[in-house]
Amino acid sequence: MSERTPLIDEKFAKRVDWNLLRTFVDIVRAGGIGAAARQLSKQQPSISAALKRLEDHVGATLLHRSVNGVEMTAAGKALMALCEDMLEAARMVPHQVAQATRRVEGIVRIQIVSGIVSDEFDQALASFHRRNPNIHIEIRVSPWRQVLDALEHGEVEIGIGYDSGVRGSLAYEPLFMERQQLYCARSHPLFGYRISQPKELKGEGFVLTGGDEIEAITHLRRRYGLGAQVTGLAEDINEARRLIVCGVGIGFLPVPAVQAEVARGALWPLLHADFEPSYDIFLLARSEPARDTATQLFIDEVFRRIRAQRRS
């Protein structure tokens, strides 16, 4: 099927029926005209007619029917991106108006893994509080699996942590990439030495982080037989660091979280950088929540800073 030549209509914004744009989005998201009609409790011919009217307005074919439903044309993809931006802007109107009139109150509940070091997140907290001094910020610390469960169960709206997979109920925004290193205390016989192969540490006593251990660390330990002798356990990175500094055992810790201890000689990195496991830390939120204004404004503040950092 040949594409029509798009019309350049300078008065398009005045002529178009905005409900047609919303119907187009509903068709794409539902995966077909029939599916959209069922979701909207409308007759299929009325949905098809709405799509035809919109295509006449823009002067281009937006969707092709296929065995799997509908497929967007190049024009359809471009329009869908614009529609999503417009819908997001419309959704933010009450939140932004409330912030502008300084009438925003409420609680922002965040569940976070321990030992997170992120300048962007800290700056977002500070900026958000300056703009919204009447909003209470509550931070809970837990192992990463509990962060994911709390989000899915609606106990919190925002999480920061690791995920070994992808849960369809959650939205993921990469916050930063974290690395871990294996450390020992100044009192340990290996202090000042680098280990060429992790298997050399097979018989050493380990401090483990239990449910907070990242799966990449678990795989590395099992691969080289590390951690069979457990001499300490703490499901909080800060307490695991305390045990390792006190010489209870060697253990994996996030590199940014222990920079001060390494700088003053309290901890020593045992592995070469090639062996350091790395993984993404995400800002997490439920995919389709009815967020209150306080939570939405905080998410927007963090997203804005993360994306600005990527562009710089």
C-alpha cells in the first residue's frame, strides 16, 4: 500500500479533534481496532471511523492491519511519540499547578538498598526539599528483593536498587552502574597484596550480606568456591563494612561506599579490577500507579537530573 503525501496544515492544532489522538493511542496500546473497541466499550466501526478521520487530518496512513493486529507506519510512530508526550504533559498539569501555588503536601515513601552512593539522587533530594518544604520524605532500607516486593505490593511508590530480571509491573530508570570489590582489613595477612585468581581465597573466612547479596556476587563466589567458611553476616552494607573493617572476615562491598575506608588504609581491595562484578542500580516505580502529586514531582526531579547527567 502506497503512503499518502502528508499535508502541511498550519492550522492543524485548531482543526484537529483531540479525542481522535486519544483514540489513536488507545488503538496502538490495545494492539488493534477490535481490542480498543472492547476496552473502550464502543462499536468497532466507530473506532475505525475515528482512525480514518485522524488519517485524513494528518494526510498520512498511520496504521496497517496485520495478522497480529495493527502495525504503525513511520508517520504513525512519529505521531505516537508526540501523543505520548502530550498525554504526559496533560497528566502533569495538576501536579505542576499545585507545586507552582506551593500547596503541595504529603509523604514521599522510598525503599532503598543500603550503601547507595549517588550524587544525582542526593542533589534531587536537596532540590526537591527546597522546592517543596512541606512534603515529608521517608526512606526505608531493605535488601533488594524486599524493595521490589514493596513496590509491587504498593507499600511504597519509589525504590532504588538492583534487579536480576525485569518485572512487568515495574518501570526501570538506570540510575548508575555500581561495582563491587573484595576487601580485607588492615589486620588481615593479605593486606597490601593483590590476588591473581579468586580461587586463592577459597579457604578464607567471609562476611556475607545474606538476602542483600547481588546475584553477580553469588555467581562469582560459587564459581570459585568462596564463602564456604562464613565468619560474619549482615544484610546491611554499612554493617557488613563494619565487620570487615573489624577483621571478622573478608567480603564484597560496593566500591563507592567504602572509598573513605580505602583512602585511610582501613580496607584493602584484594582483586584486580577485571574480576570486579558490575551491575545497574535502578530508580524503580510501579508502571501504572495513580500517583499523588508529591510522589510524581519527586520522580520527575530525579529523572530530570539523571537524564541531564547523561546528556552532559
